[in-house]
Amino acid sequence: MKKIIYLDNAATTPVDAVVLKKMLPYFSEKYGNPSSIHRLGQETFQAIEESRRQVADFLNCSPEEIYFTGSATESDNLAIWGIIEKIISLGSAKPHLIISAIEHKAVLEICHKLVERKMAELTVLPINEEGLVELTSLEKAIKKNTRLVAVMYANSEIGTVQPIARIGRLIQNINKKRKEPIYFYTDAVQAANYLDCRVDNLGVDGLSFSGHKIYGPKGISAFYLRKGTPITPMIIGGGHEKGLRSGTENVPGIVGLGAAVERIRKSGGDGAQIKKLRDKLITGILRDIPNARFNGSLKERLPNNAHFSFKGAEGESIIMELSQRGICASTGSACASHSLKPSDILLALGLSHEEAHCSVRLTLGKQTKPSDIDYVLEILPGIIERLRKISGR
Ligand code: PLP
């Protein structure tokens, strides 16, 4: 089989060898139910608590403020729905919530559901041409009944990094003059590998990330919720995770998530080396492919993300051609890439439908080598040229 060059690390990452080694005993030898009081149960209980401490160290918060859920989608849903539902049950008639126009569907859809059910009012903040939320537009959008702001830390498609710490400070200052505070939540799924996620530096009340984007396993997420933040659980039953998320814990997944954050904390992340290669890729594409449009901000951007539109060459066709040559890339966010609808994020950025359809995302990882980038630069210009000839544009 041909060598695979994997440039779809925003969709998922391979499990790191050290992480996998830590997880393996929890599938077979150490299989006790953490709720059981016997020796085997206590062993897995301790493993979960160790992982909780590791995540708390990573986020610089108390272990009591960390909850494990089954995915970042679940954490996003829980944060939005759970906080709004609790606020309503405490007596607020129809809270107002504010999100950015480029949130992940896991945030967007639950907000639309709340509006549909007449539980909340929603403002969707536009982004500027670089894909950034502007503080002035956020400040203008805040109303008397605003209770929740959700802005993602880094975007999964175009890699834009939002000014989370500045938004956090703005909301904290506004809260000083209010009786009913505004809570601030950030989806840090794409950021966790590369950016400072210490919650006090960011000024957030809630934050979540996912194991499989940080060289950990799939099907596990960490959800931080600042002590005292009101929330109603979405999944109820046995009262696991201090009643916020019932269901027998995914012990291997939790152990893997803890090991994955330890790897980032100890290594300081993989950003510097990846950024060098990413910059070489961006420079090479802009140099070698005529009419390549680079999307998003160059400065406020994840170090592993390169995103382009190549007018006249359809995104899906580019991905198929690259795939035939062993290169895995994506047309957009993994969850949307089966859909032919143009990405809402690219449209919010101001791209035309055609430009949005002609887009490719290349996301590097710690396993990416300089020769991988050389290979992409060698073959991508020919692919684009050929596809443009076929489409006649
Ligand atoms: N939020 C962002 C920004 C993501 O990129 C993703 C995954 O693509 C998710 C949430 C959902 O994460 P999970 O796959 O753990 O449900």
C-alpha cells in the first residue's frame, strides 16, 4: 500500500504510543467498575481521579471542576442547554445568549433548538474578513437578559484563533455592574493542542475539549465548569460525575485523555515545529498555484492549519485526487464534509458559494515531515491545473 500522508489532523489525530500504552491495561486487566467498592473497582476509580487531576493541572483549575463526557459534542450541548435550562428553572423568563457565526455545529444546533423551543433568545455575532469576532460587536449585542456567551477558541475549518482572554475580561468587567452574571463558555477542541487553556487566564466559566484531537482516544471529552456555575444535567441516572453526567465511566478513554494532556503539558505542545512546516506549505501554494485564495487570518491562526480556495477546481475532486496519491486532506470540518451544502463558516467569512465549494483544508500534525510538505507542493499545482481545465475555468 502507498504511504499515507495525513494532513487531516483537525478531523482526528492518531493515538500517541505513550497514551495507548497507558490505556491498554484498562481494557482487560483493570476492568473493575469504578463505582464498585472492591479492589478492582477502587483501582479504576483512582485511575479516573488521577486523570481528572491531570486535566485540572492542564487547565489550572480544581479537579472538582472537571467532568468527563462522551464527546465534545456532548460537552458543547451540555454547556449551552444545561446552563440555559438551569437559569430558566431559577426564574429567568427567556435568557438571551450570544454565539459567534463560526461556532461548531455542536454549539450552533443546540442554540437553534433552544430558540425553536422558545427557551432562549439568540444573537449570532458576525465575524470580520479574517474570521475574527470583534469585541465592539459583542459589547453592542449584550442585553439586560444576556446570560451566556459562547465563542469557540479556535475554528476547526479556517483555524482562526479568537481573542478569548479579551472577551473573558470584557465579560468580567460587565459582570461587576450586573446582578445576574453573564457566563462565558468556549469550545477549545481545536485549541487544546496549541494554545494556553488555563481557565483563569481566559476568564471562562466553561471550556471543553476532546481526546481524539490531541493524540488521545475518540469518544471522550473533558468539560470544565467553574464552581458555582448553574447547570442542569442532560443525562441522568446513576449520578456519575457528581450527578452531571450519568453512565458508567469510559475508563480507558478517561485514562487516555489524562495521558494526552500530560503529553501536551510536559512537551509544551508541538506548535513551533508544525508552524514552520505549515508556513512552508502556505508560501509554496501561494507561489506555485495561480489564483489561490488563502482563507482566514495569518496571524491569529492555529499553527497547523492551512486553508485555501482554488476557484475552478471543486474541493471534493481535489480531495479525491490527493487521496489517490496517498494524501489525506479535507474540504471542511469532518462532520460537514459529507454534505454538499457550502460551509456556513466560509460563507460567514464572505466567500462566494463557488469559492466555498472550491476549498481545501490541510491540517498538519506532530507526525508531519518536511518531505510530506515537499510532496504536496510537488503534486497539488498539477491537480488544480488539471481540474480547472476540465471545468473550463
Ligand atoms: N468542536 C469543535 C471545534 C470540533 O472541531 C469538533 C470536532 O470536529 C467538535 C466540537 C466535536 O468533537 P467530538 O468529535 O468529540 O464530538
